[in-house]
Amino acid sequence: MLKKRDLHDSKRLFDLMIHPDVFPYVRHKAASSDEFYFLTKQTLEAEESGELISRTILDEWAQPIGTINLFDIEDNKGFLATWIGQPYFGKGYNQMAKELFFEELFFQLDIEAVFMKIRCRNMRSMKAAIKIPYVMRANELFPDVLSRINREQKAVYDVFVITKKQYLFHYYGGTEQNEEEMLEA
């Protein structure tokens, strides 16, 4: 389950974010609960201005367990960043959150492509990305994006992409007779 980001969840999310298995992979790190609250406030303001899309991931009891975001939105394309608290690893929340988020992005918010930049050494994220049936490795498809994300150091990240077309093709069952229906969506 997802919901729009909320300042009230900051303390719980901060406590989950600082775990050593999570913290290195979080895009916007905070050293204190107050700093995380301030970053969340900035995130809410950035979403209002159209710079990003951010949601809180909830467990089945509606408790916050992580975040999912689309950053650096440009030309209806952006970069996905997700983190889940360590107690919730391996329980299917990441995949469920991505499904719900992609539905919102592609069906309601007119996003055309979602990029995922994944550290070559981050096996947990790499395995999660590969599990998504409509994801494509995009190092060769988008060399400009690969070059941009590896600007500082060579070959630190791989880039993956989920296009609206690929997502809709999967969503509608991937048959040729559904291709017209898919393109109209």
C-alpha cells in the first residue's frame, strides 16, 4: 500500500532508514530525526512544484516501512529511488510498492519512462530490478543517461528502464491483439 508522503511518519521512517543495511543506499540521508523531518518537508515542497513524486510504503497494518520516489523528472522521465526498512526485507513489499507506483505514474501522471540507477555492487537492488518482468537493462539503450550517472566515476552504476509502452504491454498481457488497446491507454 502507498500513500502520499506525510510529515507525521518522519520519526518512524528515520528509525528504519538509519539501519546499516539500508542507510548506504538511501538517496537523501539524514544524520538526525530533525534533519529527516526537514528533508521530508523539502520533499513535499518539491512534489508540489512538480520536481519529484514521493510516496510512503505501508505494511498491511498501514504502518510506514519505506519510501518510493521518482526524482529528477524531465520530459516525463525520472529516476526511481526506493528503500524499505531492514525488518521488511524479503517480504514482497518492494515489488508490491513498485507495482502500485508504476500504475500511478503511467496511468494517472503521464510519466513515459522510469530509470533505475543501481550500483553495480548492490546485489539486493540488482536482483529486485531483474525480477520486474517489464524492466530492461538500458546501458546501451540510453548511453547519455549512463554517461550522466557515471560522470564522477566510471562504471559505478548500471541503468535500467521501464517504459510506459513496456509496462502497458505487460499489463495487457503482451498479446498482439491487445496492442491497439495498449497504445490507446
